[in-house]
Amino acid sequence: MIHHASIDVASLEKSGHFYDMVLGPLGWRRLVDTDSVIGWGMVRPVFFVSDVRPPGSGGWKLCFKAKTIPAVKHSWESGINAGGSDAGEPSLRPEYGSTYYSAYLRDPDGYYIEVAVGND
């Protein structure tokens, strides 16, 4: 779970599509959609992309919480199909705990993204 996070992107349209595909399987939806900012969440927006500043200004790694292992897999697959790149296929990560299951990918701007379930 995250409170909120924001990253700067090169293309709001391309990144908007990418994150729609990654976050949709997790139950997230667009709650903010302006000419320069898109925000997603379940009840309130907690993750934002913006094209106001140059991309890559923070080198973030973001982890989105999933409810189930199938949701982790679907999110990762959707992200790859939406233009992301593989940074670690879905699998158990025993180094983080016996129930920790996650997948890693990079978004269209190269940000490192993790989707995980377990260790609640």
C-alpha cells in the first residue's frame, strides 16, 4: 500500500495507457484526469503521473499492493503488453518472507515498478 506517489513522464498519454493496464487488474481506476496530471486509486488518488517536469527526475521504485497472486500475474502481463519491459517475472521472493510473491517491470519511461502480495 502507498499513501501517494508521483512521477514525471515523457508522454502522459502513453504512460496513462500503461498504468491503466497495470493498475486495472488491481482494482484501481483513474480518479484524476487533467491535461497535465493523471491520478489513480481505489477510493482516493494515491499515484500520479505528470508531464510538468522532465521525466526521470527522481529514479523512483514503486510497489503496488495486490490482493492475490493471479492479480500480480495479470498486472505484470498487462504492463508488458502495454509497452513495459520485464525486470523480474512473477514469482515467490523468499528473501522477503515465505508468503511474498511479486513481479518487477519497467514502465515506458524506465521507472522500476513492483507489484506484490504477501507479508501483510
